[in-house]
Amino acid sequence: MDATERDVALPDGRMVHAFAAGDGPVPAIWHHGSPQTGAVLPPLLEAGAPRGIRWLSAARPAYPGSTPLPGRDVAAAAADLAAVADAFGIDRFAVLGSSGGGPHALACAALLPGRVAAVVTFAGVAPFDGTDGWFAGMRDPRGLRASLEGRDARARYAEVEAFDESVFIAADWDALEHDWASLGEDAGRASADGADGAVDDDVAFVTPWGVALEDVRCPVLLVQGGEDRVIPEHHARRLLDRLPAAELWLRPRDGHISVLRALPVALDWIRAVG
């Protein structure tokens, strides 16, 4: 299935690089993880095609093709994605977010209540509560901890940052070697373009999001791996406590990547509730 790419001009003069694929009757916006390019990856197309999904996605500011937005918060994603949906002629849609994309998907639901029909997050990040417990269970929280000291500190850490392979369990590596191999390849492309997008994401996660989770009134499905060493289970439970219409699907043997294998059933859920 062919995907299209285009640059969408925003009212403040920035550009956002957007992607579209599929021509089904169910529009869905994918919020990518950190770091990713925003491309509509093959597993999305394979799960979406038989379910009539029309995918949209966009690179967040400072990711490949999208203009940086210094000091952006999580809430900033809503206006950007509304502009992308407008550019493609889509009024109402579901939103899905993986890992670092989860907060941005929830922000869209809170700030675009008339347009977002349902939300799914996979291993989504919860708002920082100012305590050390927020980091509990993270195998390598050094980037997020550096973000507490500000963007300059997080950018300095990015210069020496090395990937810790122990953050992934065996099921994650299996997914990256097989059905979700494209995710690892895409992360490599995003990283090669520089660390600015991921740095800005991390800083946004540990500072005020600019949005209240209690304002998300549409149905929310939180999909979480019980063995996730990147964003542990307690983040999903924190989100569950604050979202008025959320349910948690805990997959006890999944990690941070393998939990994405739940995508087909999550799309079925979207069709059922949306």
C-alpha cells in the first residue's frame, strides 16, 4: 500500500512533515514514539487495511522534516495534528500513540474533544508527579532524569548517550527481528537526523503537559506490557486513575515493543467504540 508524504504549513510559520496511507472509512492518527520519523510503518498498514483504517501521522517538531518548536509542551501536539487532519480533509478521527506518542495522543483527545472519537496508547508515559517513584522500574532513566535539569542538560546527555540493550526483554527483541523490524529501522533513521526531537520529547514529559487528563472524555484503551522496562506498568495505572473513561489491557508477558503486537485487536476496539 502506497503512502503519501507532504509538508503542512502551520499558522505560526512552521512546517510539519505529514504522512497518509490507506483509503478506508475509519481515520486514525498515529503518534510516533521517541525517536521515530513519523512514517506510517508496515505493521500499521497490515493491521489497518482489513479494518478499513485510513492512517495519518506526522513528525513532531524537530524530528525529520518538521520545524523545531523551542520549549514545546505535550499540549502543543493538538494544534499541529488538527492542522494535519484539516490538510487531508478529515474532521473526526481516532488517535493512537506508542510510548512517547501516548501523551501526545491524550493531549489531542483533551484539547480536540469534538474531533477525537477514541484513544489507544501502547506503553504510554504518565505525567511526572515530582517524585522519584515515577522512575521506578525503568531500566535506564538517565535521559529523563537529565531532563529534570532542563533542555541544555538533556542535550548534553544526548552527546554521550548509549543505548542500553537490557531495556528490552526477549519478546521485544523477537518483535524487532520479525514483525516490528521496521520500527527499529525507522528509529535509526530518526536518530541519524539528530537528537533534538527526542530531547524535546523528554523535557516535555517531565514538565507540565499543559493539558488535564481529566478533560479526556472519549473512550481510552491503555495497552501495557507487564514486563516493560522502559515505561513500567505503574505508568498505565497512574493514567487509569485520572482518565474518566479509560480501561487497561495489561499483557503480562509483553515488554515495550512486543506490546505493539496488540495493535490489530486495539483497532477492532476502536471500530467497536468509535
